[in-house]
Amino acid sequence: MTNLTKIAIIVGTKGRGSNMRNLIEHFQTDPDIHVTLVLAPSPDSPALEVANKFGVKTATFNAKDDKLPQKLAQKLSENNINFICLAGYLRLIPSNIVKEFTGRILNIHPALLPKFGGKGMYGMHVHNAVIEAKETESGCTIHYVNEEYDEGAILLQSKCEITPHDTPESLAQKVLKLEHETYPKAVKLALAKLSES
Ligand code: GRF
């Protein structure tokens, strides 16, 4: 592998792409890390427009395509991608990709896993459940991706306090701020761990 880390970010169908944007901006001045490709499961994903504005190459795929495993692997290989960040992608990643990118594929989740994770736990569903459960803290988790929803090994978490005045909406804002602070650090941490191994 070369020293340059070439990241592909996989966004969601409807996601704002704020974590994607944050990673692109953060690594713009890093000589060792380059956000090379943004992949989205729909041409309508709002994140694609943002990626285009930053001059980052984009591509789309059909998440229900039987040939997705091969097509995704080819797309990543054509672009010499050696690291993947999920940012709002809600489906499982094909197992060939999970295996090929062991230690090199991260996801961000808007709660403190292992609580409040799993299929269907995304966006406001998560923050509603956290408030409903009367938790006194929440935060974000960056974890390695495996073949289950939100179950890969935890790499980094950041926490925030939940006050009695917090609503799901105010909590969502607090957590998003933490996500933007934490995801770039987690990428660096994962790369440091790889270089130690
Ligand atoms: C974030 O809350 C992230 O934790 C989750 O999906 C959301 C994506 O938000 N995986 P954005 O599109 O990056 O703003």
C-alpha cells in the first residue's frame, strides 16, 4: 500500500451529508489523507451535490442490485480506495467488502453503542429513544463495520450530557456537533492503529 490514504465515503439516500462534508473539509489540508470518492445509493442524494462542489468524484449504485458486491468492489478498486467511511448509509455493507477492508471501514452512529443501535435505529429514532429512556448522557460512536448493524468493534466515542430541558431535537444538535469533532479523529486513530500493526 502507498502512504496516501484514499477514502471513499458512502452516504445515504436522503442524508444531508454533513459528516461527509466535514471529512472532506478536514482532510483537505492533510498530505496523507485524501477523500477520493463519494458513493451514494441514489442519484438524488443531497450529499452528491455537496461533494461535487468540493470537486470530489461521485458515483451511485443500486443497493438492491444482486451484483452489488462485485460492482462495489470494482468501483473501489478502480479508484485505488484503501479506506471507507460510512456517513449516513443505512444498509449492510456486502461481506466481500467488509472482509477486504478489515480495520479500514468505519461507521458513525449518533448514540453511545451498544445501546440504541441496530436495524431501524437511525436519525431521530435514536434521539427519541434516548430521551424516552431518560438517559442522562448520549453522544456518538465510531465503530468498525462488520456484517451486522452497529455491532462492529467500537473505536471511539464522545459523550454529552442530557439535561432535563433537552428534547430529541436539541439532543440531535448536540450529538451532530460531537460527530463532526470526533469522526476525523477516529479516522486518524484507525490509521495509527493500522500502522502499528
Ligand atoms: C449521522 O447522525 C450519523 O451518525 C448517522 O447518519 C447521520 C448522517 O448525517 N450514521 P449527515 O448526513 O452526515 O449529516
